[in-house]
Amino acid sequence: MEPALQGIRILDLSRILAGPWATQLLGDYGADVVKVERPGEGDDTRQWGPPWLGTESAYFLSTNRNKRSVTIDLAHGEGKALIRLLAGEADVLVENFRVGTMRRLDLDPADLMQLNPRLIVCSISAFGQSGSRANEPGYDAMIQGSAGLMSITGPRDGGPQKVGVAIADIMAGMYAANAILAALHARERSGKGQRIDVPLYDSQVAWLANQNLNFLLGGVAPGRMGTAHPNLVPYQAFETRDGNLMLAVGNNRQFAECMACIGRPELANDERFAANAARIENRDELVAIIGERLRQETTAHWLEQLSHHRVPAGPINDIAEVLGNDFARERRLVRSIRNGAGDDVPLVSNPVDFGATPAVYERAPPLLGEHTGEVLREWLGYSDEAIEALRNEAAI
């Protein structure tokens, strides 16, 4: 069975996380992803360690599987010419330079799309390709702050907190991959590529989801609530006798089962708690009742009982437990691919399980410039002599 994107070529000029996350997804789905990096340095995240596997940082390894690395100097005339030729053979080009950088490099996306009308160009930036803030730089953490996420993250009486992974970058990458797939589908009808603009800021705002509508309809800016949910009660972490658990009650049936589980079945018919809206109004009183009861028994006891009553609840695991437990082995959440240096690279699986076009795990994250000659031969038909000449000129 062939993967879904077999035969699609991705020219990846992106680095750090948002762009590479998008192109890793496309590589998992079978696209031929060629990652263009600076000679001698490569993607910034190659140096974002420790920890390391050989010379490669864990950060870089987490987001660059199923890609081939070529090193091209974009400031060199021959390097620019190579990018134009590669773009002519590509289906998709992904870049996340500062706005205007491609134009200054004489690699204006509009020109590349004129050379290859089927080319899809996806540009990822902090604030978009146009507008009053287009020229401003941006990293994930500042976007989490400025686009609202930090205002709803952390304990009720605490200060601003960011999420424990670069989620603004990751979600922008997810939006980018989704948009690229839609553009490829549209090209099947029109025969033409298109430009895609994915701003970190806009995508961060978009996936605030229900919190956006809580403000737009309620008129009050949501605040921090710790592990609690603004629209559901009880839906938060609780202490037990020996630890913590996360309780996630989503409807009245589950609430009634939860109250039966903790030995307070009468509360399901109490007018203060019978409906979710009433539970939100009387949140503090209900949380106190549940909390007092849960502290009397162990986490294991409550998880067993809540499962028996079909009430969603779970432990609060650290990453060592998540990746090392029996369920991780059952789901094959961790895989290993040997890289060009002979090291076995542990990687976390793509979560999508296709019925007919499986995700692939063919290439470990590449060593810097590992595939330069290979790609120039395959994509452009270059001879070994022509490739050596480019090396001698320091273009690659």
C-alpha cells in the first residue's frame, strides 16, 4: 500500500518548529520532503540541546523525521539558482523567514510561482504577510502571551504561564499542513498552485475556541482557572489520599454516576447541582464536597471506581510514565529509526492510523547536508561532476 502523499515533492525552507512540524506531518504521509539548510550551521534547533544523540539535539530530532537534508547557501548566486530549479520541480514550498526575506534573496514566491504555476507556496510568519505588524519578528512564547493564551493558563491567583510545549508553533504547523492538503486538492481541479499565509498570531487566536465565544457572548474576558473548565463542573484535578487525579464530567448522566461513586447520589437531584449551569453557579460549593470525599481514598481506588461507573477520569502522569507504560507499548507510541550515523533515533509515532494509506517511518531526522548530492541527482539530474563543482564554489 502506498502512503497518501506518495509522489508529492515538498521543498522545505523552514526552520525552528512551526514549518518543520508541518513538513514532518507531510513526510509522515509519504511526501518527499527536502529540507534546505545553511551550510555549516543548519536549522537553529540542531544546536538547541542538551540532550543530544551524537551531534543532534533532541529538539531537532523531534520534528524532522521523514526528510532529506540538503545544504545550500541562499546568499550565493548559484545557491539561489538551485532553489529556483528545485522549486520548479516541487509541488509545495514551505518557508518561515521574516516577511520580505524571500524577496530580498531574489526568491520572491510570486516569481517562483510564475516559473512553476502548479507550485503551492506556504508562508508561516508571526503576524502574516501583510498588515501593520507584518515586519515584526515573533517566537512561540511571545505569541502565547500576546494572542491571549497566557491570560487563561495557570492557577487562578497566579501570574502568566506558558504551555509546556511550543503550542503556538505546533498549532500553526498543523494549520499549515491542513491548508497545504486543501490546496493540493484544489489544484486537482484548477491545475494551479496558490499562496498560503499562516500567521502564528491569527492561528493562536483561532484555536482559543470556546474561550473566544465565552467572551464574545458573555462580554467578560476569561481568566485563569488552573485545571478547571469555564463551561463544565466538575472538570478539574482533585487531590486524593496519595496523589491527584483528573475528573472530567461532561453531562448530567456522568454527574449522577459520579455522585453515586463518591457516595452522594442525592446531589444529582439537588437543584444546586442537577444541571450544568447550576453547577457552574455553585462551583465552589460542589468542588469542596467532591474534594473532601476524594481525599479520603487513594488515586488507584478512585480511578477503579470511576471507571466502573463510566465516569471519565485519569491519572496525572509525567512523560516517563506516558511513554514507558504498557499502553504506550500496545499503541506503539515510541518507534526507532536508524540514522546515517548509525544511531537508533527514538521517535514518537504519528497519531493518525490510515486504513489504506499508512503513515511511514522510513527516514530518521537527517544529518546536516546528508542528502545534498542525492537530491540534486534525483530532482535535477545533476552529474557528480556538476555537484562537485558547486561544492568547490561553496554554493552547497
